[in-house]
Amino acid sequence: MTDTNILARKINQPLLIFYGLGTILGAGIYVLIGKVAGIAGLLAPLSFVVAALIAWLTAKSYGTLVVLFPKSAGEAIYIEHGFQKSWLTITVGLLIVLTGIVSAATLLNGFVGYFILLVPTNETLTMVGVLVLLTALAVWGIAESITLAALITFVEIFGLIIVLYFCGESLTLVPEKASQLFIPNSFVELSGVFSGAFLAFYAFIGFEDMVNVVEEVKKP
């Protein structure tokens, strides 16, 4: 990459963390938790634990690779250096693009689902409006869009605090219900746990988003 094409490094560590965390909370808590519970039932917490362990292993690998190859192409760059096969690099790159499209669509659908409950509007028009707004923000600049993402993350955290405030007493039941929440009693329940974990893993893709903006981070 030539000097004329170097991206502006405007993202500091706190902004980067909130950027990744915002995706994790938005997808995992506000969008997917009901779907995971529908698959795994009471064992949904175990599904999230399994998904978190798998995500942790992947994130640890990314943590090393991103320092060695601090380029915004992320996984495609890792594949290129690891296997040096252009067709494989292109395939992974296209899959990353597809993942981004699916991710954006899922989060947008989840947001609009909440929004129209509060403000009755046409669902399709709301989706298009939000999509245009977010696209304009992304075009405006990385620092501006990630700053807004960090502010939205604070809103998400505040929402969780409100839920805990009103439902906090239920947490006292966790110790006596632990076996129902974390110990499957049959193959069917175990299958539900892994099926739920397969979906819950999507909640942790925030670390992937962090990797893909590394070229705009001040100290990768």
C-alpha cells in the first residue's frame, strides 16, 4: 500500500472497545437472545457460554494476527499470508462481505422491530430511512460513525441496567436453578444447547468488526 492510500488513524482504544461491544450487545442481547431461548429453552445461558468460549479462541487468534498484519481486510489478509492462494483469499473476502450484509440486515430488522412498537410507522419505509441515515454517517467518516456507535452502546448498557433494576430479584433464584440453566439432561437438550450456541456465536462478532477497522486505529 502506498503512502497516498494510508487510511486516517483516528480510532483510540476506548472507541474501538465500545465499537465492538456495541455490536455484541445489540446482536446478542437485544436481537438474538429470544431466538436462542426459543431453541435452547432454559439452557440458553449455557448456549451463550459455549459460544463465548468458541469466540474467545477465535478472538485470541485474531489478537495475534491483527498485530502481525494490521490491514483492514482482516481475515482475507490472514488467509492470503497463511495459504497464499488467491482463489481462497477472494472466497473468504466475498464471505466477509456477505457476513456484513447479513449482519447489517439482522441488526436493522431488530432495531426496526423495537422502533415500530414505540413509534407506529411503516416498517419498510423505516428500514430504508435508517439504512440511508447509517450509510450517510459511514460515508461522513470513521471517527464520527464510531463515536456515534459508542454513544449508542452507552444507551444499550443503560437499557440493560434498567432491566436488571426491575428484574434483579429474579437473579437470586439462579443458584437454586443452576442445574436447569447449565446441565442438559438428555441428548435432545444437549443438541438444543449446541444449536443455540451456533446462533449465539453471531452475537460475538464484535471482535471481527474491530479487526476490520484496524487500519484506522491509532495503535493496532
